[in-house]
Amino acid sequence: MNHPSRPMTARRTAIALSVFAWAAVLICVAGCAAGPASPPGPAVPSAPPAPSARTLQRAAAVLTSDATALRRRWRLFNAQQALDQRCMRKLGLRYLITRAGPEPSAGITTADVLGTGSPAGYGVLPTAGEGPQDAPAQDRYVQSLPPAERARYVTALSGRPDQQAALTLPSGDKGAHATGGCSARTQERLYGSVRAAFEDILVPQDVNLLFAGYLAHDRHYKAALGRWQRCMAGQGHRAQSPTALIQSLQHQADRGTDAASLDREQRAAATADRRCDGESGLRATLAARRAAFLRQQPETTLSRLEGVWQLRQQALRRAAWSAPPPR
């Protein structure tokens, strides 16, 4: 399936001991004539506090791909490219900016959220195709350098191979990220630290993989997905999920499908998707199951997701100030 104990303070300790002393006196006054008191039963651990509505809302926003998320990622990518170029130029090195294409539409439909744009669409655009000749100009430039010069260039941009730091993800999986070079300095400028930049990328990916496993066994989501699939088949589209449908269109764009044909197919698919989502309640069910999934997560996971939300707001503010996107 696609998708997607706190330490007691000295004052509290003193208060607790005082209460205990008075309780002991009362127990003796009430129970000395009647014999020894029964031993207390085992302590019952208190349940952890429920996460706040704000924490759950922010965690869900980090995991949800919608038009707002795509537009923010577009701005951050452009800012990173501009800052990388400035850093490399200070070292006397050439850097060719990779353009992210036009800014995603505010009404775009995603696998997670139904858009409001007219005509309906997923924002899939024609590309130059596949193959080394169609790689970004920056990649082609680096590959054209003599081996020794290329190695020095890559080190300047990405740091030495031994400049790595470990990162443990909510699932328990471990990863590593580069900490040197111009890319790391760009990440520090936008996010405050390289680790924070990788938290933004890797933590949501990791938790979304856990969520995908949850959905695979969730009867509510499976029922809604089945209704969506049957409706889409009736409209002439046999995609297994909105994610698969969008990926299929992107593959066509990557293979060089002409703009007119791609646009016609995308509009037809997105229009059918909008109708079938309304009939099946697929995306509403997805949002409800995401909320249920998050309520089951450890406090540490929710805290990291909320932290990612906060980091993104900071990075976007810094991006607007230090490297506004090209117009």
C-alpha cells in the first residue's frame, strides 16, 4: 500500500514528607486501639498526560503533504541553492543553480489533500526526459571536471567523507549525515544546525513509514481505499492509490510525454479523483487515521515532530531574509 518521570524538587519533597508525618500520626490515633494497619497495596503508575491539541496539529502538519507544504519546500530549495552558490563563489568555485521550476499552485491536489484549483491538477509538468544529457547543469559540470579537481570540488561542497554525524530516528533506525562543506554551512544558516536540517528531512520520512505500516492493517482506511479504487476504475483509471496515480503521471512526464497530452491526462485523472474522493471519503479517512496514529505515538516522537514544525518556520523566515526565491 502506498503512502505514504520528573525529579521531585526539594520543596515538593519537604511538603510530601510533612504530609506523610501528619498521616502517620492520624493513622496511629485512629488505629492504635484497633491493632496494626493493613500494609498499603502496590502503587499504580499514573498515565502520561495526553498530548495537547496544538502538538497533535503540528505533528500532523509535518506528516501531511499539501499545497502549503509543497510551496514551503519550494522556497527552501531555492534558498539553499542560492546560499550554496554564494558559499562556493567565496571559495573561487563555480556553482550552477538548479531551478525548482514554477512555484506549486495554491490549489494543487496531492495524495494527502484534495485541492481546490480549477481545473483540477497535481502540478505535474513536462520534463526534459531521462539520461545523463538531461541531468541538471550543475551535475553535468561536476562530472566534466578531471578526477582530482572533481574530488576537491565535492569536498568543498559536501565536506570530507569523515565529516559525518549519527542520527537516531523515532523508529530506532540509525542514519548519518554530512557535517562539512558549503552545504552544511547553508543548512546551519537556515536551520541553526546541520542536525536540525536533517531532522526536517529524515524524521517525517521515518514516521510516515511507520504510518504506512499502520494503514496497511487499518480496516477504516482499507475500506475507503477500496471504494476509491472501484470508483476510479469506473472512470477509466486503475491506479491503486492517489500516490500511485501521481507517480504514474510523473513517470510519463519524465519519459518526455508532450505537454498537451500530459495536461489532458492529468486533468482527466484529477477530475475523476476529486469525484471519487468525495464518494469514498478517502482523504478524510486518511486524515482521521493519521490523527488516531499520532495519539498512539510516544511523547518523544510527538515532541520531535513538533520540533520539526518549529524548525521549518525558522528556516522559512531565514530563507526569506537571506535568499529570497527568484522571480
